[in-house]
Amino acid sequence: MKNRGILIVLLAGLMMSCGGGGKTAKVAVKNQSGWEIKALTVGISGQEKTIRNLPNGGATTLLFQGLHGSHYSLNGKLSNGTMIHGDYGYASNGVELDDSFVVYGGGRIGFNPGPH
């Protein structure tokens, strides 16, 4: 029984180290497009989160955990049919991120890297 407890602790430690050690990306998204964002998928490090029905002037924050070397990808659509697409920044292994994106008219995206 004692060995079983040690094995559980070792497996938990291994899972933490393989998962990026808890490094996170806090990503703010603001809509200044003049239209509702019908859907916007933000991806990084093999993870994706989708924002739906974000009104013009609205903002939200996404949290990603277990980061590894990767970049952001954004794909979505405004309520007027305009497509949103772009690849931005770079996440290095072990770096905490605090970044933001602003979606403007015409599907343009502003990327503002925060302090790392």
C-alpha cells in the first residue's frame, strides 16, 4: 500500500512536468469592429477556446494552461459575414503570457503582447 502512494505521487509529478508545469496564457479579447463577433476561436499550444456572440464594445478573457512552444491562431466571423483570421506572437516553453487582441472593422486584428 505504501508503494502505491509513492507511485501516485510520482505519476502526478510526471503529469505536471509534461503539461508545461502550470505555465499559463491570460488572453484578453476586445471587440471594436462595429459588429458582433459571432464566433472567434483562439488557439495556442494545441488548445482552442471559442468566444461566441461578443457584442461590439464587449471584452472577455481566456485562460490557457500547460503552454509549450507555439503561436496564437485566431479564426472567426463577424455578424456582417467578415472573416477574422491571423497568426500572432510566440509562446516559449515555461513563459507566462498576458496578451491581448482587439478585433477591428474589416476583421483586422491588433495584437498587444503583455509583460512576460
